[in-house]
Amino acid sequence: MAEPGSHVADSGEWYESQPIEARHGVFLRLITDLLLNDAVFEGTKPQNGAGGCPVLRWCDPENLAARLAEHRPSADGRPATQEQLLAFVRFVVDYSVKTGHPHFFNQLFSSLDPYGLAGQWLTDALNPSVYTYEVAPVFTLMETEILLSMRKLVYGDNHPSAINGDGIFCPGGSMANGCAINLARFKFAPEVKANGLHGMPRLVLFTSEDAHYSVYKMAALQGLGEDGVIVVKTDSEGRMDVGHLETQIEWAIGKGYAPFMVSATAGTTVLGAFDPLPEISRVCEKYGLWMHVDAAWGGGLLFSRSHRGLLAGIERADSITWNPHKLLAVPQQCSTLLLKHKGILSACHSRSASYLFQKDKFYDTSYDIGDKYLQCGRRVDALKFWMMWKAKGTIGLERHVDKIMDNIKYFVQQLQKRKSFKLVLEKPAFANICFWFVPPRLQGTENSPDYWSQIHKVAPKIKERMMKKGSLMVNYQPLRDWPNFFRFVLQSSGTNQKDMDFVLNEIEQLGKDL
């Protein structure tokens, strides 16, 4: 391949963006085999005598940058050989975090689902953009159907909000929350779409102190300002204090502000708390406020008959963020915003661009769904979820969720038996287990004045050791007055009790001398 295209008899120049079997077939099959072996199978297998790999191969940024420089496009402009391209792929796989590894618990996503991966490959092979039926006939119908199925899980199969509601896929939960703010503001003051905020009263929304930071980012982006987000206190379990919510609403009205929205959370990022949605909905009804629920993390519980009670009251929301790429382990990214209101997405977002959304097409243009989105060009995020749902069935997705919750129960039970661990919340509500590791030298010194300052230093040091060893990834953070603690989160039903034991044993081993 030193002289690309010279060794095969086919049409076209070697640099053209067109797959040709004779030229590219061997290369693509080699790449596929490499990915299947190194990333998909070995990359998701823990290290043991039979093989497997670490969660990551640690390399500091300066050294990794130097190694990456070896794989830059050639300085003299010449194309790379096939061997050079394969070496580059191996480099990327080797030095990337294996988020499908059973010992990756660092973020609110993990696992590598084979059916979801197949869906991603299918999407990438076809390279569609989902705005009109004419260019994405299968995928426009698929998005409409899967969003309907998700609303049925929220509201019930035949409920008007399921049948007549709406929804969109979004590039992440942050953007879904931002769209919800935009829709709530439009519902409160439709003239804002044309006139902007000029002449408007000070618009404010309310969310808990443990809500996702995107609420502030999106408020700033939309001209409300971060100060337009009024913070509501949480209780001892991390849930929104509804009494304080009403106090804050009354305070805002007294200041001459215009409250328009409450953003509740179903599964907070750190503690995994669920705000009391029925009580919040009553406050929203009393003051005429839009009720949004950020269920990006907790929404997957809707598949479980045993655990969906944590989401009681979500059916009363005007809008819901739900990320199947979190609890359900759909490949990144798969984020949705569900609406109970018919037509508001189009009314708020539509511009009717004549080069895309012509009304005199030869088919029913209601299938041209792109105008209700904020994006124009857009990937298909529905296909991988559809593939997983079809392959596993609703029963399989329910079992996936239930196994995660069973593993979490086991993890908490085992943690409570060990004197080196202390829970932040004695009764965790969800799949976030927050805990401190107490090294042997600090055990029994709880009353010393520097006890908590010493504990604050423990988690960062253990995190450094686990990453350099490559054995485990568990995140940590402080919260309010609490010093640094570990936040163990679980989304993969491919883990088992042995993996839960490994986490506790490894942290004990890494921190015993601190």
C-alpha cells in the first residue's frame, strides 16, 4: 500500500472516498478482526491466568502525546501504508480506557453490549442523517416508534400523553435538559421565540442543590443567566425539599420575578437520589409551573416492575430526560427528551427551511421530523437501542435492570461487613454507592481533630494507584461538607458478585498502607 491503488485493477483513484472491495476489503476485515479481538473480547475480560486486559494502560499526558505524534499523518504528505494504519488502530485500543471492562465503574455509563455495537456498526455503514423521510425513511419511522414505546412505559399504553405526546433524541442529557428549559420558557411566554428576552420580566427556574450542572449551563446559554436558577435545598437523603421549594417560589414572586419551571431529578449524579415527584407536581400545579424530570440516570428503572416505584409521579411531568446509554447500557450516545404536549416541539423549534422541509412533496411530510429538532445534521441514535430492545425483549431489559439492583444490594451488604469502609448514606436508594475507605492507621481515631482532613486525602491517592495499576476505575468527589468519598456506580449486568468482591478487596489492598 506504499503506492495506494497501484497493486489492484479497479476504477477510480486511490484517494477517492468510495469503498472498493479489491482495494479496501482486506484492510476493513483486518480492522474488524483486530477490534473484535482486542477491544470487544479481550478488552472486556478481566486479567487472569487465561488472558484479559487491564481497565486501562496508564500513560502520563506528555508521554502519550509523544507516542501519538508517531502516528500523525505524514509530514511529507504521503499516504500511510496498511501496516501503519493497523499499528495506529492498535495504539488507540491499547491506550484507551476499556469502558466495557467489568471493573470500570467510573461514570454513569459502562458495558459494551454486542447488539448495541451491531446497531452502531449498521448506523455507521449507512451514514444517514435523520431529518427527512426521503433521506432516512427507515430511521425517521424508527425514531417515532421507539419514542412512542418509551412514552408508553412512562404513561401507560393507551394514555393520551403516550399516544399524543412527542419526543426527540438529543446529543446527551445536558442538551435534553436545555431543550426542556427552552420548551418550558416557550410555553410560559410564546413571544420569546420571536422577540427574545427583551422587555420580559426576570424569568427563573428552580432545581435542587444536587441537580446536574447542565441546568446552570443551559440557563446561561439561553440568556436566563446562572442566577436565573434558584437553588432548592435537599434533605438528608439528597432529595429536593418541597417545603423549601415553595418558600423559594414565594420569595421569587415577591421579588417580582417570573417563575416558569421546576427541574426535578430522578437519580442524582452523585447520591442517586430521587426527588419526591408527586409532591413537586402538586407545587407546580399550584403555581402554574412546567415540571421537568431529569431521569437521565434513573429512567431505565421503568423497565423493572420491582423497582419502577422509585419513579412514582414521573407520569405527571411535562417533560422527561431519559438516557438509555446510562442504566440500560446502550452505546454512547442515546439520550431522549419525552413530552406529554402535542405540537410544542414544532411550535418552539420549527423554521420550515424550504430546501429541506418542502410542503409539496409527493409523500406525507409529517414524517419529515427534523424541523422539531435544534440540530440539522444528526446521527441515528435510535437504531442501537432498537437493536438491543429487539434482541433482548422487554423481559431481557427488565432482567438487566434487576440484576444490577441485586448486585448493588450484595455490594452494600459486603461493604457493611468490613470495618475499613463507611457508607455516606446508610440506605442508598439506587445504583450509586458512596463510601469512604478508612485505612487501618485511621481506624478508631474518629474524634481526632484532623480525622476528616486525613480521610479527604485517601480517595485521590487510591484512585491514582488503581489507575496506574490498571486494575479498577471508581470515581470520587466531595459533596457539601463531606470530604472526598468514592462513588461506585453500576450499569453493567455483565458483572457478578465476584466483581463486587474484587472492588472491595482491591481498594483495601491499594489503601492499606495510607
